[in-house]
Amino acid sequence: MTHIHSTGRNQTLSSLSGKPFSVQGGRVIYIKVHKLMGDDLAEVSANGQRFLAKLETPLKAGERQWVEVKQTETGISLKLIPSPQGDGEGMASRLLHHLSVSGDEKEMTSLVKDLVKDKIPIHKEMLAFAGKHVTGKDAALNSKVIVEMAKRSMPFTDRVFLSMKAGETGDFISMLDTLSSRLKEAGGDGGTLQMIRRLQEPLRRNISENLVIKALTGLADSSQSYATRLGHFDVLKSLGFIPGETVMNQWKEGLAGMILERMTSDREAQKSSDVPLSGRSQASGVSGSGQESTKQASSLVDKWMNILPGSETRLEGTKKETPETAAGQLVGLAGKEKLVEMNFSRLEQIWGKGAPSSNQEKIFQMLLHQTVSDLTEQLRGDELAKVLKRVIGDFGINFEAQVHKGKDVQGQTLKEHLIGLSQHHPASDIRQLADDIVLRMNHQVLHSQDPSPLLTIVQQFPMYLFGRNTDITIQWTGKEKEKGVIDGDYCRVLFYLNMKEMDETLIDMQVQHRVISLTVWNEHPAAEVLSKPLIPDLKNALGKLDYQLSAVKVKKPDKHESLSEKIGDEFQQTFSGVDVRI
């Protein structure tokens, strides 16, 4: 949690949202007069920003009024718009009349009434844009979207409007399933279908990696029969993990040589391009260059190869290093995850079902059954974190931000594929559906834009797990530790999902000085009872990350309250004297 990055902070602001509040000629703003300076000059504020302006109409210190901004060569002057008696509707009509905008339509009057209520600056271009959209059956929803755009000082363009509106309707799961079906019917774009499948089967790489670990452990286990070990060996070769030219009685030498060659090529690539090593290579603990680093790498591989057969064990701190640990380390050092995953998909189609016709096929089916069973029973902690991180990366919420930073992400995210479909696919319904999903992705990026010192990051993505499919929404708010990074010591996280058995669940996590308090909102009658056995494991896991769990509360929402809307409502919490609004 100490490195939660914004989805959009590294994009150019002009491409995502409007400028922060500024005093522009022609705007109608709600001011407070703080101090009269003489010669009709006064210190006033609007939207929390103070500035000096000339008052065309005398006002008193402490007075609050709607005024029109005028820009002149000598500075800013403010023209009073007299407030009528009565409710906000009268003021809304007065402002529409002042800006020469027709107020005949009740929808426009209602929109301006909402803007007045929230003291949001108003200008003629905004109302002209609103006039095109606050009509017809979607008038109420469109009005709500326009008010939100105005609150966030976003540009009033059709693309931004559609992106903001996309977050109010539909869900990723159904949209992706529909798109997948249409692409299969149309018989094209295998690349997009492959990306959707990666999202629909997020455990595929976990399964393929864990299957390799089981196969490698079985191969090294001398207590197994030769035929069984040979089956494990053949499976590893078919998956592309062990080089094809390797023979059974030299598998150790072949595997060690392949890993050392890969580690050496990684270092050479880094030296020639000054690109940081991958997470796997950094985690290996190999540093330096030339002969020294080669010795380190060789020593590291020898260590894990010696532990793998189970003939020796070591203690790393208080943790015993087992053959499974060694196999996992060797799989990580080999760096063949993508190749193995691709070959695993091919073998699963060939061997996954039906009676096995060979020893290799029998071993593959056995390993697959064990791996899926273990993951289903034990998926938690690090494994689940890996799944979530991979899904977010494959989905491509922050695709534009990655491109803007100069990263090569071509063909690696679903969003890029969807943009291509929306622009080039011959079927109009597929183009539209792909664009609708992109707009919905953009919605959360727009919601992550905030000019305040506090950073808000919204992440929504589809999650397919064991047939329990749902959109997951995570909203992070906290102090900005560095550009685009939330301070994990002081922040707030809202986590929303809708599950088949538990229905709507909202988890509100608040962090102060690395002390965590959790509030779980769920109306299931057994929610509190079901959560209690999980608290000790949660406390221990947080402790390993240097966080302290102080309290877990389970609450039922009000009958009229929708948790899906609550995550976007205004929560207030104080972080060292700063009000945080989510």
C-alpha cells in the first residue's frame, strides 16, 4: 500500500480535466467579502481562493453574494447579481436571465438550482453545453453528470461528458462478456479475445506457475518412481520450462544453465540500455558486474538446486526453506511465465479432459487437478495480490499514463485493443461497444483528478473468480507522498464489491500512523459472525507489513442506502487537521 499510484496523475491535465478554479471574465461566482480595502477594492474569496477585486456595488465585510466577473485592463471587477427572496429556484431563474439563457425549460432551471445550491461557478458556455443534454428521458442523469463536471472544473466537451456518464450505467463484466460473444460471432480480432480471456481467467498464470512448481518438485523427488519423474520431466519440456534438447539424466545441468544464461542476458541488457532490472532480477540479490556477478548468480542457483531434492534444508530467519520454496525461486529466476502460460493453454485444450493416452498426459491432468484444488482452497494474501495486480495491469486503466511516461506497453493492455476496435472494426455495434467500455474506463481516470494536496485514486475493474464474477471498485484517498503516490501511513481506502452470497459489501479502511481501523458495511445477518474467525489472520498479516490493526466493526447500512452509491458520496475524515472528502 506504500506504492499506490494514480491512474491519471502522469497524463497531461488538459487531456483529462479542466483547469483548477480561476477567476475568468464572464463567470458567475459566489463570493464572500473578507475585507474592504478602500476605493471600492475588497479582498474576497470564491471556491476557497482569495483575490482582490473592485466592487461595482457596495458590499459589507462578511457578506456573501453571487457576482459576475469582469476582466479589465486595470484588474478584476465584480458586478452584483441581486438575490431574489425565496428558494434557490428564483436565483436560478435570475442567473439564467442574467446570462441571456432561456429558462423556459424546467430542466435547465433545475440544473442551475443545483449549481447555486453547491455554490459552483457558472458561465455561459457551460449552460450552452448543458442545453444540448438536459432534455429527454435522460435529462435527470445528464444534469447530475454536468453538475459533477462543473464541481471538478472539467472541460465541457462531449467526450468528457460521455466518459463521466459511462460510470453511471452498465458494468464491465456484462459489457466484456457481450463483446467477447460478438467478436466470436464476427470471427475476428483474436488479440482482443485473448486479452478478454486473460481477464476472464485471472488465475491462469497462477495455475500455470504453480503447476510448474509442482512438476519441478516431483521431478526432483527421488522417492518417486522413474516413470512418474519422467512424466514430470516431459510436462516441463512441453510447457517450455526446460529446454527441448535437455535429456532426463541431465535435467539439473540443463535447467541451471538456462537460468544462468537468462540472468546474464538480463544484466547485459540493463548495461546497454540503462533500464532497471525486472522485479525478479532485483529480488535475486545478484549485483555487481562481470565475473563477480556471474559467481553470485551461480551460487544462488546452486543453493536452490541443492534444496530442491529435499536432501538438505535451511533456515532463513525463522522460515524453513523447503523444496517447494526452492522450486518457486527457480521458476521466478527462469522468467518464462508468459511462454509457460501460452503453452499451458495449448496443453489444457489437448489434455485437459478425457482419459489420458500417455504417461505425460496422465501426469499433466494430475498436476492440473492438484493445482486448481489448492488455489481454490488457499487463494489469499500474496497470491490474491498478484492476481489483482495482474488484472489491473492487463485491463489497462492507466494505459495513456504509461504511454505518456514513455513506457512500451504496445499490445499489453485490453484498453489499447478496445481503442483499436472502436476506430477500425467493420461492425458498428462492436465499434460502439468497445468505445462504451473505453468511456467507462475513462470515468475512473477523470474521478482520480484532484487539484488538492490530497490524492484520490479510483480503480474499477472486472474480477472473475471461481464463477463468482463482479466488478470491484477500490477508492484510495490520502496525502500525496510524491507525485502520483499515496502515503501509506495516512490514507483511506474504500473497497466495494457485490458478491452472490453476501450481496453488496463496502469496506472502509482508515490508516493513521500505520494503525488501521476497518468498518465493514453489509446487511447479511451473519456478516459479523463470519468475519470474526478471519480477524487473527488479518492482524498477523498486517503485522508482517508493519501495520497495526486496531479495530474491525461490522455495520448494517440504512434500508434506503445503496452501498454502490455510498462509495462515491462525500465521506469526511480528518488527517492531522486536514479534511478529506471522498
